[in-house]
Amino acid sequence: MNEADLRETKAGKIVVKPGCDMKSPHELWSDPVEAEALKVRLGELHRAKIRLADEVLVVGDYIGDSTRAEIAYARSLGKPVWFTDPEVDPDA
């Protein structure tokens, strides 16, 4: 994601991306109950970022459930969705 950020920024785009990678261990989400609450808040925040965006770039070769939902949300708002790995597009 950092590489995509660099490339998009170099191309003159303002990059807004997820702020937390909850798949990596961290003390902020080490408690399972707090982690679930944080996951909900981050989902709401990420949808707000999608609403602000002109377009969405999906980075990587794996699409999980939450990313799939974000793609559907972006498309429901009429946002163009691009993929670094187009073969993972769930609607292709």
C-alpha cells in the first residue's frame, strides 16, 4: 500500500488510505472486545473516506469480506474502482 501511495502522490493525487492494519499485532487492539469495537469504528471511518474520494484504488492480490463490502459501497456511490491486480475484481 505504501508503494501505491507513493506512485499516486507522485501522479499528483491526494491519497487517503486506511490508517490501521489490524492484522498486525498492536497494543491498541490487543484486547478482543476493544478490537471488535475498533473494527466497527474503523469501518465507519473507511466508508467516510470512500465518500470523500473521487476514485478508489484497491491494492493487493487478495480481497477479503470487508474489502469486498467497501468495493460494493464505493460502486454504489458511483465511485470508479481500480485495482493494482485487476484479476481480483469481484465483479469482473
